[in-house]
Amino acid sequence: MCRELTETVAGHALACLYAADRYHHLETEIRPATEAGRTVISDRYIPSGLVMQRFDGIDPAFLWQLNAEADRPALAVILQADPEIIARRLRERGSHNRFQLAPGSSHAEVHFYRQATDRLIQAGFDVLQVEVNQRPPEQAAMFIRNRLMSFLPSARTEQPWPI
């Protein structure tokens, strides 16, 4: 529902919708899975909540407060690329939402993610920053996978896959 509304709802209303979706996802999927001893990997969690509504001019302090009660992930992974590379990739694959259509959106996104990353680190989050300018997707995925393996009890005794 939030993805559909991204094109017609903006500002605080959209930020609250995304936060509501995050809390619902926590209650119905993430917490039950972790309580059952399963590992959960979630795409677009707190870091995106601190970034995407910035395009609508929402104060980062409001976004931080809105997401303050969300469970802290064991690891937040932030993919980093130069704005020019992001812009080229958007041209090649097409935009996914109105935020990516704005002129200079890739520069703004990089700036917002840097600020969010700094805020997460200051708050004590374990953040893995992954440069993806020249790294092939398979290599980036393996790099992330190797770091994630350190969180799994059975993986601590196994050899990680080589990069």
C-alpha cells in the first residue's frame, strides 16, 4: 500500500505510513520469526526510514523519533555509490518512484544516506558500509554474506566462503 501511495501522498503523512508499515511488519513477521530462533534479513528498514522522506523536506529529527521504537537490527548494511553512478544506473533501469525522478536526486540520496549513516553510528548501531561503485553485485553480496555469517552461531565454527 505504501509503495502505491508514494506517488500521491507526501511529507509527514507518507513518513507515518511507512513507519506504521515497519511497526506492523515487526509485529507480524520479524518478532515472531526471531522469537522462533530464525534469522531475519530485511530490506529497507530503519536507514531508508531516515532517508526517503527527506526528499519531501521532513526534518531528520522527526524521522528518527518516528522510527525510535523499531527494533534495532544486529547489523545495518548501507550500500554506497557515487551520485553519478547512481544516476547512470537509474537511467539504465528506470526510476522506481517519484523521489528518483527529481533533478539531482542521486546527489541528495547520497547526502541523506551519509547523514543517516553518521546518525546510526552515533546511536551505537553496527553499520556495514559497502562501496558498490566498481564492485560487481556478486562480490558485494559475498562481502555482506560473510559479515552476516558472523551473526549465526553455526557459522562461527565454519570457514566463510572466499570473496
